[in-house]
Amino acid sequence: MPVPSPGLALRVTACVTACVTACVTACVTDFQSGTAFNRKDQTLPDLKLVVMGGPWANWLDIFEAVSPNVKAVAARGDALLKEVVDADIVFGRLPEEAFDKAGKLKWVQSIGVGFETMLYPKMIESDVVITNASGAFDSAMAEHALALTLSLTRGITTFERMRKDRTWSREVPVRQIDGATACVLGLGTIGRNVSSRLGALGMTVIAVDAQVKEPPAGVSEIVGPDRMLEAVGKADVLIVALPLTDRTRGIVDSKCFKRMKASAIVINVARGPIINESDLIAALQAGEIAGAGMDVFEKEPLPSESPLWDMDNVIYTSHVAGLSAEGDENLKRIFSENLRRYIAGEPLMNIVDKRLGYVVQNT
């Protein structure tokens, strides 16, 4: 077999090097210019986006405007089971039955901060990415937590009950929160927004969080979950802003209530099952705590036989803390930006750690 001459080998090497260099340069140039995945030619195939029912079905044009490659369709019920078969992306909280039909799914964008209903074993074990809407509803939820707090501390609901009987009295117990202590469970974006508002009103805020180490605005002290009971014992107001995971389910229980001041109140704008509801009812009935402001419950709608309906020291709303027109606009922007990032091959926002059950914060 003839041996190539040294000169020929050098020429071949130079040719290969030049080709590789040209290809790499072209790819880098395309990536930096944002066209590597975003050309209007056939570089990127069409992406099928399934938007799960509700008001979001009116947003298809907005999502398709992100890229000509996005083809959006709205579906729910039986139609969802058909449309999800060849879907690349789903916008909504995908039930397991529909997930089982998905043949090429890559990413699910939750319509809210919560996504625990999607953490079934098959989803957790899959390569499908889940992102949530963290940041969309922070202001509304923080304002709602504050509204529930002030309604209790200023006796607003008591006065409203008296108004029905045309009763005038200045003997209703009221108090200020300036100078009092709040314990905020969870320093995600909602917990941070709650804390900053409470701090601005003069409260000393102690936060309990497993990830955050440096106190954000409004927070005086951060402790880990191992010191939760200690922090709860100092609180005049306990605010629940945790995600619902196996570790947080029922974490606010009789042990917490027995450590709290008899004058303290608890506020929940997160997820109902984080509070052990029977323990809460017992603590309220026994006078271990002064009151509760609840936007979420273990079972929703709240069953008609629940004692919470008849307790004068309880105020409730029907899982509406995150609702606002501004929140909907934020949700549109968050998903549209994530869709742009997905097409451009950039890291997505608010990626969920499916095994931990929450968005890992870079702190």
C-alpha cells in the first residue's frame, strides 16, 4: 500500500482545519446574532404548543407572534388527549392521563406558581422540563396577605358583622402591626414580596427558608427549617408562603400552634395542605392562637360542614390571592419570554426541580 507523501498529508490537514474553522465560525456567528435557532428557513421545525383551556385560549396569537415556528392550539378534555399526542410544549397543568398520551413533549409551562399536581412519578422520571410562573402574581398575593392580616388586627371583619345589626361599639380589640414581629415561611418571590411590605410597615420579619442565606429587603433574620418552631414562637403574625411538597405538607401543625403566642394570628396564601386544618381548628377553639386568615384550604371548595365557617376569629377568601389583571399580563410576558428562550436555545426561567418540588434559587 503506497504511503502518502508528507506534503500531501499537510495539505489534507490544512484543508480539514479550514473547513472546521469555517463551520465553527459560522455557528458562533449565528448563535451570537440570535439566528442559530430562529431563522425563517427550515433550521428549526415547527413547534406545536397546546394551550390548555380557560382564558388562556385567547392568547394563541400572542404566543404565535414570538416565532413563525410556533403553532398554537387550545384544547381541554377529550380534545386535549388528542392534541397532546404530537405536542412539543404545553401551557397549563398537564394531568397524568394526558401526559401518558404525549409522544414528543419537551416542556410544560405551569399557568401558576403551583405545579404539584404534575409531580406524578412518570413526569418526575421523564426528561420533560417544568417551569412555573414565579414572579407573575407576587404583588397581588403579597397585598392579599397584608389585607387578611390587617382585617384581623384592625377588627375589620368584626365591625362588618356588627354593621348588619346596626351595632355601634368602640370595644372591639384592635392593634397595630408596627413594632410587632412576623414570621414568614418561605422566601420565594411571594415570600420576599410579603416580607418587604411587612418590613416597610415597621414589622420585624423573621423568615424560615431552606435555601436563602442572605436576608432580602424587609427581612431582619433568616433561619433554617430546623429552627422553625423557635421563629414561630416569636411571631405575632405567621404567614405561610411555602410551596407544597412532601416535606411541607402539614408542617404547620399542633406543635407550631402550641409554640405560638395566644395573641398571634396565622395567614395562609400558599397551599391549603401546608397547614394541618384539624390542628388549626383545635388551636382556634382552644384559644391557643387568636385568629386565622385563610385563602386556601385542604379541600376546596371548603366543605359546608367545616367549623371554620362559623368561627368569628377566622376570615376567608376563595383561593383568589393571586388574581389580578396585572398578574395575567405578567404571565403572558413570562411565558412569551420563556418561549423566546426555548427557541433561541437559551436557559429557561423558573425551572422546577421535579424531585425537590420547587424552583431552586440562586442565592
